[in-house]
Amino acid sequence: MKTHNIIFENIDSLNDFINNDELINSKSLLVQIFSGILDENLLINISNCILKSLPHANIIGSTTDGEIIENKVTTNNIVISFSTFEKSVIKIDMYESKDIKNHYDMGISIARKLKTTNTKVMIFFADGLHINADELLDGISNVTSDIVIAGGLSGDNATFTGTYLIYQNKVFNKGVVGISINSDHLIVNNDYSFAWQTIGKSFVVNKSNKNVVYEIDGMTPVELYKKYLGENVSQLLPGIGIEFPLIIQNEDLLVARAVLSANDDGSLVFAGNIKEGSIVKLGVGDSNAILNDSINLAQSMSEKHCESIFIYSCMARRHFLDLNASSDIKHFSKIANVSGFFTYGEFYSNKSKVNLLNESLTILSLSETSNNISNLEISNNNSSSFTTLQALAHLTNVSSNELEELNDSLADKVEIEIEKNIKNEQKLYNAMKMSSLGDMIANIAHQWRQPLSIISTISSSIQLKKEFGTLPDELLYENMDSILKQSKYLSDTIDTFRDYIKEDYVLNDIEIHKDIDKTLKIIEVVLKDNNITLNNNIDYSKKLNLKLISGELSQVIINIFNNAKDALLLNKISNKNIYLDLEYDENHCIITIEDNAKGIPTDVLPKIFEPYFTTKHKNNGTGIGLYMSYDIITKHFAGDLYALNTNRGAKFYIKLPINK
């Protein structure tokens, strides 16, 4: 056998690639399409193009969270793998979930269709969002016994909205596609790399339903993550769940289950079933351990018969390793041609059971001859290491032996965690600033148009009057004064913008009225463009200096104004108003910002300052703004930020201490 791999560019170049004698004259041809482009019509056109030139081709494919070709990892590409066989016969089949709703029965049915008396291996791709893969694989296991099973769940670039599968020239979702390779001569080897490390004590799963876990050791899963990994980690669920999976001892396999989503009741949805009574541990990733394990796996594979290699690896590895993702697969290309994709779950068979894995790299090697052993010596030249252990500041149940293995003390980890938190906090601040930076630039562009137009008009007028000799000195001085005035306005705008974006995190005496006024200049154009009336009730005759960080109070005010603007537009308020006031008590200065957008729903109001909480569409809101605004006021200024509903709408209170 032999495999040829290509990154799709266009139909013409694909035609040039497949119109060669070796593919056309192949007795048995397997084509695998791994697509990071979720374009149904394009995938149909590619399949039709292949079948037109190669009508004997057996085509299966999947959308991905990244593609693998030789020693490279790509994203948003289409990798096509053509494997020719001389001594093997391929069978192909598919099922859509609408045909069989029971996924266990689906597994039994498709495996029976594909199995022959000399089946050596089956490859399956299943929908990564709607199929219960554990049930599907249990059904396949019921039929296949000693047959090697490989493949994985389709991805969609971590958007989790919809994936595609490919069967010949049909593109579909909510189902499974598979092939069997049947031969008396085919040599099949499979293996996997895991290398996520278990930490701390073991826990018992008290209550679960398939892939939803409700209780572990008497706690909700979210409470468990909070207790043992810290509040920061628990608040970042489910996004950080790929880095801190639950790990189960499944016979002789360590099987990880990554977090997919979090529910309001504290339960978590995992990428695979976790049975009640399961013993689990928390897991962490270490780049050096992961890369070393893949090197060992490549070394082992080089000692076996191998003509083609297919890798089905977890999206978590690609995201966790990031720029080092290619290092996880590059050594396999020294053995044979390599292709594959990053999945939402990998299929791996050992003994008589097919397992759904997460966080793992699975490898399938095939050969029709017994004289192609590489016996490579693969060296480890990994130069850097990083670990999610550095994010753990609250590991209260780590044994002394484990601490020795980690070669670090808990105190050191606390220092690392503090440093990491500072860096992460700064990233969040920067994210909040960047989210409004585009609006600010648009505001400045609006603000500059009129003065620039005035300067241009005055300059042209001066030039014309001078040419015609009708420019008296009095008019010249008057026009020059106007130009200077407009230039100063432009300069002041730059200063305002500079104060907003500069990274000077030092408390200074700042006159509160001037700071608020400067902030209003930034947002006045946005209010005007959206027909929002600002009712400014501040008494500017009162002067008061507060200890503030330049730009950060502006950041908070702008964020609250932007939220008010969005609420007014969303609720289609015809007479849109925002009310601004500055009040005092004995020890505090209180800024209030109120809108007439009908208020915040009572079930939402208590959550608005939580990290990443947002009621906006995912493309329009991150939830960072109000959380970081609260963080600035309470931590940086030792003040308070809260909101109440009034008979008009929502009213935000910024409470700042008066320096005495």
C-alpha cells in the first residue's frame, strides 16, 4: 500500500494531483478528507471531483479542529489522503441518526454491515456534537471483538455549532460513516499517547447520567474544581476544562474526560460518559511529558511494519500545546506518510473493547508488506516546558511524594499562582480596553472631522484672499486664532486618548470632575449617533481630588455607558435617555449612571458582575466588562460598584472613598 497526501487549493490542482496512473489503476482506494473549512457545497464539489476521475474510490471524511499532514499541523485547511491497496478490499457504509435513534444499535448495525471474515481494521468518523460516542462504540464492540477500531468525532474549529461527515459525495451530520479494510495480508498496529498527569486524591462519582455529572464526593463538580484547583479555575469552566480533565482508570487505560459545558446547578457535561461509582482524579497537562510520550510512541512505531500512518488526535492537545502542536506529530513522518485530524474524541481499541478517549493522540499504522521496518533513533530535543500545575494554588491534598516529584513547594506554587493571576488579570484588563478601542477610535474620527474641516476651510479662504489682495490683518489674526483653537481641540483629544490607553498603574491625585468631563468627550459622539440624550446633572462648581489611576475610572464609566446604550437599542426605546449625577456623603463620592431601558431582569441582576457572564449574543459580548469594572473599583480604588432597578431602568452606583 501507499498513501499520498495533499492540501486542497482548488479543483484544478486537485484534478492534476489525482490524474496519475497510480491512483487511477489502484485496485482498492481509500480517500479520507479532513476539512477545517465547514462549507457543505465545497466538500460536495471536492467529492464529486474525486469520484469523476476515480469512480472506484471509497471516500469518508470529517470536519475538524485542525488537520495533520506529514510533519505539520494546520487549521482551516482541507487535507485529502489517498491510500492505495494491492492486497486488501475496502467496504464503506454510513448511518444518519434519523435512521436509528439508539446509538448503541447504530454501532451494531454499521459494524455488522462492514465486517467480513477477514476484516483487520475499521475506521469510523461520527458527529462530534449529537452522537453519544460511548453508546456507539459499545455497539461496535459488540460486533468487532478482535478487530482494530480507529477514528474520532468530527469537529468544527471549537465553535460547537455544527459538524459535517462525508460519505462518497454525500455531506451530512448527526450520524456516523465507516470503512473496513479486509485482507489476509494487512498488518495493523495501533497505539495511543496520553501523558496527562493525575494529581491529588481520588474521588467517587456519586451521581451522574451518561455524560452529565451531578455529584462527586458529596459536592457538585464545580464545587470540587473550586475546592481543589481554586476559584479562578472554577470560574473559567468550561473553557479551561480541556486543561483540567477528570481521569478515570478504565481497566489498563487512563481515560480523560474533558469538560464541555457547565450547568446552573453546578453539574458539568463531559466529553464522554462517566458512570456512577467511577473513581476519578483531577488531571493536569505538562508539555514536556506530552511531547516525550509522543516521541516514545514514534520510536515504538518505527520498530513495526508500517507503510502509512493515520493520526486521530484530541483538540485539547492542539490547543494546550499551541505552537508546539507540530512537535507532537512530526516524528511519525520519519516513519511513513502521515495524515489525520484533531477530533472531539478519539476511538481506540484494546483487547475486546473500543474506548472513547479525550486528551489523547491515537495512531493507526498499516502495511501490506513485512519488510518495511524503520528502526529509527528519535532524539528528544524539546527545549521548553510548561505545565498547568503552575495554575494550582490550592492543592491541599497533594502527598509529600507527589510534591517531591513536582520538585516544588506549595509556597512556590502560591507565588507562581499570584504572578499568573496578575498576568491573567492584566490580560482581562487589556481585553476590556481592546473591546472598546474600536469604538473610541471611531469616536475620535468623528470628533476630528469638524475641526479638520474648519481648519481646511479657513486655510483655503486665507489663501484665496491673499491671492486677490483682500486679506486685512484683522481678518488674518481672527482666522489664525480659529485655527489655533481647533488645533488645541485636536491636541486635547489626543491627550484624552493617550490617558485612556497608557499603562500607568499608579494612584494619583485626580480632579474627579475633570476626569468625568474628559470621559464624556470620548463617548459623546456615540450617544449623539444613537440619538441618546445625556442628562448631565453634575455640579462642576464643586472641586474634589481623588486617588485614582489615570484612565481606569474612564474605562469603568465608558463600559457602563456602552451597556446602557446597548440596552436602550435592544429594547427599542424611542426617547432614549441616560442620567449622570455626582453625589457626596461624609466619606464617599458617588457617581450614578441611570438609563430608561426598563431595567435588568431580576434573575440576571445578581450575576452581572460575575466573570464572563453576558446576556449578549456570543459575537457581541464577552462578559468581561462589568466584571473587570467591579474589579477596578473594589480592588484598585477600595470602593464599591453595584446596580439597582428604578422606575426608569437600571441605575449603576460607583462609590469612591474620599481621601482625608
